[in-house]
Amino acid sequence: MDLGDILSKEQILTELSAVNRWEAIDELIQNLVTTGKIQAAHKEAIAAVVKKREASMSTGIGFGIGIPHASTDLIGEVVGALGRSKTGVNFDALDSQPVHLVVLFLVPQGQFQKHLHTLANIAKLLHRSEFRQALENATDAETMLRIIRGQGPK
């Protein structure tokens, strides 16, 4: 499962208002509710699962990237949202640097291989500096999605 498979332009927030990882998680989960990817009734339960995973170890993997993720039986397919912060979010990242790109994704409970493959694909993609730079410089969500899907900016 690739990032381009789980995102639509509506699931890309070009300017997160969050200042820390907990707010970023809440903001991205709210986006998944707004876009109909998760039910509003499940919002708090899903946020709790993601935050529990995040509390065990920050998913701020360095290079300005955060990838909060979790498995839950409250969804039927892999879903995700991407947030960008120009100022940076305090994510307690491994390199102690602010995070500018946050990808939150959820995998249905019990799909361990899909979870690992999705995480690996997203991390590999975001480790490419020219890719991160292109996302950070994109003017809007549509351009960001084109970059993610490998079509580059128009």
C-alpha cells in the first residue's frame, strides 16, 4: 500500500495549526472524520489508539517527518491523512528537529504485513530529500497529491 493509494487531495492539510504531535494527531484524525474515512463516533477511540502507540515511542523519524500510525478494528481498509507545517511541529523526533510533514495512517486490526509494508513504503518515500522538498514547496493539496503519485508539479 503506497501513500498515493490512501490519500485524496481532501486528505491533505497544507497548513497544520498544531504545535505538538498530539495536536497534529487530533487534527489529522479530524480530517479523516470530515472526509468520511472514519466514523465520528469512533474518533476518540481511534485517537486513543494512535496516541498510545505514539507515547510508547515517537514516530518522528528525523528529517522533519512524523508517521503516527496504529491498527484498529474500527476501520475496514487502510486510511491516511497528510499534514504539512511550515513552522514545524514538536514531535519529540529522533533527531530533536521539528517535523514539517506528518503522515497519519490506520490499518485494520490483524493486517500486520500490510501495516509494515505501508509504514516502510511511506518512510522510504519521505527519506528522499528532493521529494520532501517538493512537498514542502508545493502551493496546494492538488500539487502535493500529484507529487506523491509521481506526476510531479504541473
